[in-house]
Amino acid sequence: MSGCQKKSANTTTAVIHPRSVKGRFRNMKTMIMVLAYAAFFIFPWIPFARNVGPDQAVSFDLVTRKFYIFHVVIHAQDIFWLAALLFLAAVVLFFATALAGRVFCGYFCFQTLWTDAFRWIEQKIQGDRVARIRLDRDKWNANKIFRKGSTHALWLLLAFWTGLSFVLYWGYAPELIQRFFTLDLPSAAYITTFVLMATTYLAAGIMRENVCMHICPYARFQSVMIDHNSKIVSYDPKRGEGTAGRALPKKGLKTQEERSAKGVGDCVDCGFCVQVCPTGIDIRDGLQLQCIQCGLCIDACDNIMDKRGWDRGLVRYASENELDGKKTKFFTLRTLGYGLATLGAIGFLLGSISMKKPIEGTARQIRSPLYIMLSDGQIQNRYEVKVQNKTQKLAVFDVTIDGLNNATVDMGQIKNFTLKPDESQKLLIKVLHERLTGEYKDIPFRFVLTPTKGEVTEPVYLPSQFISP
């Protein structure tokens, strides 16, 4: 094959300079990048009125240990949601890889999203691929210093804004931004900002594709997650090579009929698919760990096929079975398992959020001492009752007992239990009851918190027990 021994077009320089390409996959990558950037940079600035908590849509408050995401307030005891979310992310990654290979890397990975933005800046200042390669080879002069300096300055600005935007999630953004530039924030805020700035600049601007090829472990273990039915970016060698290999569209090899008569495939060996690849590989060499499944080589090949009036699909998302003329089976034991795990994780997460209790509490018996015998013969037990109001409205409760007849509740001078929005309180409650006789010296009962004001209308029950000598 004439192109097999050919050196990849992107390997002629130390730095890979991908060529720009237009097409459906490039449009998809751009759309995802714009949405991701909009979400990351805008969310801290979206106002969202709350009775308690910061008035911004997304905020992570470390002081009160609460995360605010629009109407959802995540408390410290909801940490199992994070475990469920991490599990969901893992199974979705496995599921997507089993179906379509390393598409997460090509479209959603932070490294890819930021590297794309950095390369867009580089292209706007230094020109397209040929101009950038020529600029790299030129001697240092005023033009090169200006273009390279401007590129790195804008990279540093974007990296700085990335780090600062991350910090804005941890407080009220308008206040933090003012305090940041007046040097009024704790040192942790500045350290976080400039560490993220440095890592973003190095990863997306300097290292770029080397992170995907040499640092990211995903490339190494993706091969065990795909099989013959996984649809990955593939070159169709039967169509592209024919029996005599691929060849340039020179005289006598310009039409499909002429090429077919001589056993030459549809690949015109233009190298466009290599030039647009962000990691500089040749997709015609088969699946390689450097491939991030971004589909830009598909756009490149489709453009060439369109210009020649030939069918698209010489490079496409295809499974190994499809390339061998066999049927692709999407519903295999592996994909069904990943799919069920994904649905299960989504169901658990949504169910636990929707079933979140607006009022949570515990009643713990104070066991030092277990009980106190009063002069009138009654037995006194003491309890520490903790109640948390997770709503955004004031809540007032009357406290009674269920399951312990003729017992007296002593709350001191407190007549009812009042909780401000998103507040938690501890209350010391004494329960007095006559001395128990016979076998029943340890009786379970429940504190009943009956709402008289607030968002909650149903009673809250807190189980405990009464102990008698």
C-alpha cells in the first residue's frame, strides 16, 4: 500500500498542529465545548434567591457544609449522593466505551475541551496549520515574538479565568470577585486560583495531546472495555485499499470505475485525515491508543468524498464485525450489564433526591446516668433530640410522646420547638414516668414532632426507649 510507509503529516514538526476542518463532528465538538464553557463560567453568576444561603444558583459553602444547586440543597449527611454520582459516572463511562469507544475523551473530557479552546486561540492569532508550522520554523523576529507572545498571553488569561471561576463557586461570586482584586481573600483562594491557572496552561497549552497519549490511563485500559461490536472511528480497508492499495487521483485513477478496474481503492491518499487529527495519528493504521474518537478524521474524509462525488463512510464509526461484513450486536451481556447499572444508579440518585426528608432528626438517650429516681417515686430519663430543618421556611413543632402512656414531657421553659430555615438544633428533653414493674423495664416509644407552622404538614417521629430500674 502506497501510504502505509508514509510518514504522518503531523509528525514532521515537534508540535502537532492539526488542520481545521468543517463537518458534523466538528460542529458537535464545538457545540459541546460552548455549552460546557457556558455552564462552567456562567453558573456562579446566575442569581437565585433563597431565604437562607447564597443568592446564586450554584454555590459550595464549606463553612456551613452545604452545596446549593438551584433548588437542591445538599447537606453533609447527604454525602452518599456523591458516592452514587461517582458510581454513575463510572458506569456511564464503561457503557459509552463499550458502545462507541473513547468518545468521552473526544467530546467531554476537560483536557479536550480546554485544549480545543487553546488551539482556537492559537489559530486565530497564528493562522491555520501551514502558517503555524512555518512560524515555528522561522527565526525569532518581531512578528514571531508578537504572535507567540499574544498567544501565550491569551492562554494565560483563559487559564487564570478558569482558576478564578472555580474559586467563585465557593462563595458569593460578586463579593468574591471584588475581594479577590482588592487582595482581601484568604491565601487559599489565591493559591487555588494560581495552581489551577498553572495546571490549565501547562496541560491545555503546552502538553496538549501528550496528556492524552502519555499521561491519561484511560487509553491503556480502553482495549479491555471494547469488543468486536463496539462502534469506533474506523477506516474501511476493503473499500479504501481494494486489491492494489490506495493511490493519488492521477490520470487514469480519477473515477471510481477506473480505480476499480485497476484494483485501487477509494482512498486517494491525500493525508487530510492525518492532518486534522489532534493526536497526529493515521486512522488507516487501525485502532491506536492515541485515538480519542473525536471523529474529525471522518469529517475530513467525508469532505474529500463529497468533492469527488463518492459515497461517504470510508472513515466512519463502525464496529469490527461491521467491517468484516458481520452483524453488529448492540445488546450483549456487557452492554446490558452496563446499561442496567446505569439505570439503577440514575434511579437510586433521583429517588433519593426526590425522597429527601425536609425534616430529619434523632433522639439519643443520655446514658450517664441511665435514669434518675425522683423523690415522688417517678423515674426520669433524659434525651438529646437533634432536629434539622432542610426547608427554606420557618418550622414550629409541638413535642409529644407516643407509646408511653401517662408519661410527662419536660422541656423546661420551651413551649414548642422552633427551627429557622435550613437550621439544626439540639434540645434536651426530660421524660418522667412511674416506675415500671415486672418484665417491662425497657419500653420503646416515639417522640412526635407535630408541625404547627412551616412547609412540613406531616408529623415527624423519632424512635427512642424509656428505661426503668
